[in-house]
Amino acid sequence: MAAPAFVELLNTQIGNEFAAHQQYVACAVYFDELTMPRTAQLFFDQALEEREHAMMMVKYLLDSDAPVRIPGIPAPVNEFADVVAPVALALEQEKRVTEQINALIGVARRESDFASDQFMQWFIKEQIEEVSKMSDLLTIVKRSTHDLETIEDYVLREVTAEAADPTAPPVAGA
């Protein structure tokens, strides 16, 4: 069974992932309302990824015979000053999630919970990709604040849908 300290923190992280899901949906809606369908789709896709991450964590706890507690989440930010704001928010969110993943690994290692440490390794790789994607997008959006077509062209050209990763943890309910 997973270490109790790890289980407690992972249950908290499930809430963080669901909150990230909701925030990405709010960002997607913002871009959709601006008639930026490619950027909206990018954020809808990100939302689904965050939900999937939460469900991977649920599955791990279930498989580990550990208690699963789905926490409540705060409301997402729904209003943005400009096209830069939701992307900047997304980047900060990904950096925060990276810190949270690192904390989970720290607890697993401190508790000699090798299975949980192993489980979290995939999330490290995922976070590197997510921070890089949002960082690049933020650079483009800042340069093109008043040229929405340039942003849309960048997303079409540079942001590709991720293929299924055979090394990803299983998802609960899938």
C-alpha cells in the first residue's frame, strides 16, 4: 500500500488536477468567444488532459487499496483582460503543478514508497512538456496581442495533438 502521507497528498493533487481542468475549460471558452477556434481547441484538449491526470491518480489509489477522497475545488477565473492573461495563467498553473508533482515525489522518497515514486515519474516528463508548450505560446501571444490570426496560425502550425503515450498510467473508468 502507498504511504499514508503520499496518499493524503495525492488526494489533494486529484483536486488540483480537477481545478486545472476547470480552469482550462474557462480559458477555452474565452478563446472560443473571440472566434479563435484553434486556440480554444488547444485549451479544451488541455482540459481533457488534466481530467485524465486526475483519473490516473484515482486509479493508482484504487489499485493501491488506498482511500480515494475527491476534494472540492475553487471556481476558475472566467474573465480575462486580454489574450495574454489566460495563457499567462495557464503557464503559472503548469509551473505550480510541477512544484506539486515534485512535492509528491519528495514524500514518496522520504517514506521509501518506491511504487508511488515510480508512478509519479511519468508526470515529471508530462510537466516538462506542458510548461514548455505554455511558455512558447505565451511568447507568441505577447508578440501578437492585436493579431489574433497570427496566434491561430501558430497554434495550427506548431501545437500538435499528442499521440497516445503507451507509458502513461492507466485511467480510472477508461
